[in-house]
Amino acid sequence: MEGLAAENQAQPGDPKKLVKIVLDLVRKEGIAEGKDIPFRLPLGTDCYDEIEAKCKETLGMLQEWAPIIRSTDYTK
């Protein structure tokens, strides 16, 4: 509890909204009805923004290094 109390408590997420989504996911109803549920589903704008930035960074690296990354195949 001390660790939680030390947080700034200014996070953008609404815990009630998170719980509703998690319950829908577990029950496979509501927002999850008829959908394939991913093994990991990050929730919250802060999670989305961080993951999006990392994906863009990774794509940039792949593009820059594509010739080298692809150069390891057998020559036909």
C-alpha cells in the first residue's frame, strides 16, 4: 500500500472503465463479443502511445537494415 500511495495518482486511466473491459474480455461479451481476444491487450492511452512509438522505432530499424537483414539467405 505504501508503494501505491507514493504514486502521483494522476494517471489518465479510469479504473472503472478498465474493470468493465476486463470483465467483457473474460466473459467474451460486450466489446469482446465475437472477437479473437489477444493474449496480451494493453489498455490505456499511455500504453498505446508507448507501444506505438516502439513499433515505429522498430519499423524504422527494419527499413534501415533491410538489405543486411535479408542478406543471410542462401544464394539461389
